[in-house]
Amino acid sequence: MTAPATEPNAQAARRARSTPAGDGTGSPGPGRLGRRYEHGREPWRRRLRPRRPRDFTLLWTGSAVSQIGALNMSTAAPLLALALTRSPVFAGWVLAVGTIPGLLLHVPAGLVADRVDRRKIMSVCQAVRIAVASVLAAGLLFLDGGREILLITAIAVEGCAVAFYDVAETVAIRHVVPRDTLHPAVGKNEARQHMAVLLGRPLGGTLYAIGHMFPFVLGVVTALVSCLSLHWMRTRDFRAINKRASGAMPDDSHEMHDKVTPKDQRTSQDIHQQSPGILAGLLFLTKDRFLRSALGACALANFLFQTVMLLLVVRAQEQHLSGSMIGLLLATSGLGGVLGSMLAGRGPRRASPRRVVIICGAVWLALILVVALSQSAYYGLMAWGACGFMGAQINVTLSIYELTEVPSHMQGIVAGFNRFLTTGALSVGALCAGYIVAALDTDGAAILAAGGFTVVALAIPVLMASDHLLRIWPLRAATAALAEDTEAAAG
């Protein structure tokens, strides 16, 4: 005979029906929480948790603040040079020494990033930036003479530190982001660069108007914030070559990087045997059909974009648009880059990199045809913003390809060549744009740009479809031999 259920037993039964029961795997039971999981919904506390790894958030924040500070200083430096000397020539020299290191040092910076702990490289670069900005701000406050030499020296050192930091930070994402979240992380990183451009330059001009030393004080603060973000990271080992990269773990795998990774003992001889040199990185690019085609197309497009931007500015002035309106319309490129980066990070991941680059090249051609055929500055500058949108798509695609398809011990040198080609094309294009517009007028420059982008749009699918084009036949045997030596050393 069974005893009737007592009141405490009835309460326990009700609690059991309404409380999630664990099955030993951490999954909820049949309660309200379990019913939410059955319908594919997570509880609100889980939805509010950040989806990015903690180290990536710190890296992204520190890099964003650092880039804003660097752009703020690069904007204020030529203004300060004009105030000190009243010489446009000296201001041009200050502007040049700030950009030349970024052009010449990207490849050596990539070589260093493959042989030295990338986190240490970034920390040292930020420490150098703190020292340089502090000395420059103190010199402006206390020195009466020698400010010109101090300014040009500080800007040159600042440019070198920024070049090394940029390359190391580009390949450091792989150390802090699991493979399944790499795509949105790279998109967010690309959007950060466009947002920093939109914020950093106006901020530098505003602070300079308040006081000449304030942009450089902000440079100290931003570099310090970046240093602290690197210090607070849990991941300590950012080396490209270790036991995981050399055989203990597959090279293209990503682990949960929110845990501290153990260090292993290596000798300098091991580093130099496993790290490729500059020639090996260049040969790798010539052998990779996608990289050599995409980088060549992007370099030519960056060269032509400088001519397009200048002719749009000339057309806007001819149509009597105000300077503020021209600046606002030119900023659509940065806004398009932010939107394109966010969409690239959240877009479909099944599209192949080859297809993305081909589509972007075709859309670029259509947009430049709008610029060439339309005489309205408004339509041309709207097309300019759409070009920034498509450029962000290509940048994200290239970054993901380099982080997933290039071996870990070669990612630094490949990223260095990428920066060298694209940045160099921008610099050369800016130098030649004035001569092109002056010689051909705006209509002729627009026809030249349209013809150049026609070459880009047609060449991309042809070069990616044929593995025999752009091959250096006299160096074919040397390339194969060096590739075998590199693979044997890395394996």
C-alpha cells in the first residue's frame, strides 16, 4: 500500500518539473530554459555575452586607438612645420618622412614579424611612439630653438614604428581568433581602419587649432592605451614558428586562443632555418596564382584611384561646390569602406576568393564608367563612395586568404609585400595624378581611368584562370629548388 504524497513532496515535484535537469553534458532539461533551446533561442544572458574572444577585443581596441593617434599626429605635423618655418618645402619634407618609412619598411617588417614574437614587436613599437611623442610635446613646450630638427626626426621615427606595428598586427589576428570566427573578425578589423581615418584626421586638425602640442599629447595617450591592451592579453606567445607550426599541430589549425599558450625553447638557428627570407616570400607570391593576380590588380587600381579622386575634385571646383561639400563627398569613400567591411564580415562565406575579386573588378569598371560618362560631380563622388565599398570587400578577402592559405611562418613577409605593393601604388599614383590631369584634362583623365579599369576587370579572370601567365621561366628551376628547401626546413 502506497502512502499519499505529502506537501513537501508535492513542492519538490513541482520544482523538478520547472527546473532544467542536467544530463551530464551541460545541456538544459525540459524546463522553460530547455524549451527555449528546443526552439533555437538562447537565454538573454547568453545572448548578451560578447561573441568575440577577449584578446581580439583588446587587440582591436588598442589598434583602433593607436591608429587614431597616429593619423592625428600625421595631420598635425605638416601644419606645425608651416607654423614653425613658413616654408611649404619643409612641410612637404615632414609629410614625406612620415610616409616613406611605411613604403620602404613593410617588407623588412614582415621578415621581422616572421622571426620575432609579434606581440613583442607591437609592444616595442608602442613604447617607441610614447617616447617620441613625449619628447616632441616637451620640446614644443620648453625649447626655443631646434624645433624643426626635433619635429622631422620624431615624425620619421614615428613612421618607422607605425610600419612595423601595422604588419605585426595584421598577422597577429590569427593568434587570438579561432578559425570559425576569423571571417567576421577580419571584417571588423578592416572597418576599424576606415573608421580611424574618418576620425583621426579631423581630430588632429581640431586639436592643433586648440594648441600646437595637444595632437602629440593625444599621441602619447593613444600609444599608452595600446600598450596596456597588449599587456592585458592572456595569449602571450605570438611567435610564428614554434612546435605547433613546425609539426606538432597542423599549420592551418586554430585553437581556442583565450588560454595562455605555453612557450617552447627555440634557438636562433631554428628560427633562421624555418623562417623564409625576402626572396622566398617573393617566389611564393609568384607561384600563388590568386595572390599575384589580386595584388597586381589592386596595385593598378590604387594607382588609378588617385587620378580619379583628383579629377573629381577638379570637376567639383569647376561646378562651384564649396570646400566643405567636397570634403563631405570625398568622405563617402571612407563611409563606403566601413559599410563594405561590416558586410564582408557578415556576408556569405561560401563565395570563393577568386569569385569575390572578379566581381569587385567588374563593379569597379562599372563605377568608373559612371565617373567617365557623367559630368556631374555629385554622381561621380557617389560612385567614389561605392568604390570604397568594393575595395573593402577585396581587402577582407585578401586578408582572410593570407591568414588561412599562407603558411604561418610566411604570413609576415607576404603581408609586407602586400602593403608594399598597395601603398607604393598609392604613393606613385598620387605623384602622377597631377601630371595626368594637367596633360589630359578631366575628360581625358576619365577616359584613361576607364581604360585602365577595363584592363583590370578583364585581366583578373584571365590571370586567375591560367597558371602559366606571369611565370618567370628562367627562374623556374631555382624557384622549385628554393620552394623544396623552404618546405623541408619548415616541415
